[in-house]
Amino acid sequence: IADADRRISKIAEKRRISDFRTSKEITARVEEQMKLISQANENGVTGVTTGYTKLNMYTHGFQRGNMIILAARPSVGKTALAINIALNAASKDHKPVAIFSLEMPAEQLIMRLIANQSCVELDKIQTNVLRSEERAKVRQGIANVASTPIYIDDTPGIRLMDIIAKSKKLKAANEELSMIVIDYIGLITTGSKKVESRQLEVSEISRSLKELSRELKIPVLVIAQLSREVEKRDNKRPML
């Protein structure tokens, strides 16, 4: 079904390419968008809020139809930042956010969010060795996270077409779906046996996720792991 849907989308995309619009039509659309933007909140956020003032200042929030890549070396906090952004977006805007967690079980993700909300160390929550005041904070943290519209799919080794199909299904059921977070792109496969190289496969995955963000008109935040080659350079600065 997912494969058939992909083929139909490609045919529809070819049809759309042949449809030109006049500058008059486009400027009218831009004018409408500007009116909507003027109604944005006082912080100038015109997209989905990240919950981080400085990041919102640079991006004006994550914009609809954009694919954002959050890339860093292993164990520096990519997942922590991404799920905090998801929690902030879902709690502040009160709109659903979807998370595809390929690396970590849903329970571990939720534990991290509870630790964030309760300001209690994750290690204490995992071992359940808590003082009475900490236990009260954790209970409140659980209540806060439980009331937030976050959807998590932790299917290991999920394929690209499954992510696309599940995202479209969730969007159809929740029209207000505001963002999708994927952790992380290196664990997604296309399921195709004809792939020439992993680099080409990742390019195909990246392109498809960009198309998904445009089709659903929501930002898609994708986590990526940087190559170890960065450590061989003197300044350690990452490159595209």
C-alpha cells in the first residue's frame, strides 16, 4: 500500500510540475501569508516554537514544509535537545507532535521527559531511589508529560515507507499535527535490495522526508550523526 501511495504521489508531482501560476496569484498568496504572520505571538514566532528563545530568534520557529537536520557527534545530547524541542512545541502550542525513535525505546524517552519536567536526575528516576520531595516532583512531571499530545513510535529498524505511511495516517487522524521528529536518519532503511551505496540510500531517505514535510505542511526534525572525520581536523569544526 505504501509503495502504491509513493507511485501515485510521484505521478501527482509530475502533474503539478506542469502547472504554472502567475506572479499575480503568487503575490496574493504571499500577502495572505503576511497577514497571518502579523498575527504571530509577541516573540515573533511564525512557525512551531522550539521553546528556546535564542533559537526562535534565529529561526522564527520551525517553519511549515521545512526539513531541519540536527547533526552532532555521538553522546553530545542530540536526542535530549530534539525531544525537549518536541515537548516544548507540544506543551506550548497544545498541538500534537510525533516522534519516531529508532534508537531508544519509548519508555526511556518518556523517562527523559519526566526528568526534564521534574528537575530530578534521570538516574534517580531509573532506579526509583527518591526522597519524598523528589517523588512528589516526579509525580507532577509524569502528570505534565501525560497531558502533552506526544505520539511515539519506537519500531526498531523501521523502513522509510513505513515512516511516511504512519505520518500520513497520523496527520489524517490529527489535522493539527504540528511536527515530526526522527531519531535518527542513520537507522532508517529503504528496504530496497538494489541500493548501490549507503550514501545514495541516505540521500533518497533525506529527499523523501523533505517531500513529506512539504506534503504535510509541517516541519520534520531529523537527527543525524556526524562522521568521526571531524576529530581529525585541528579546529574540530563540523562540515556539511
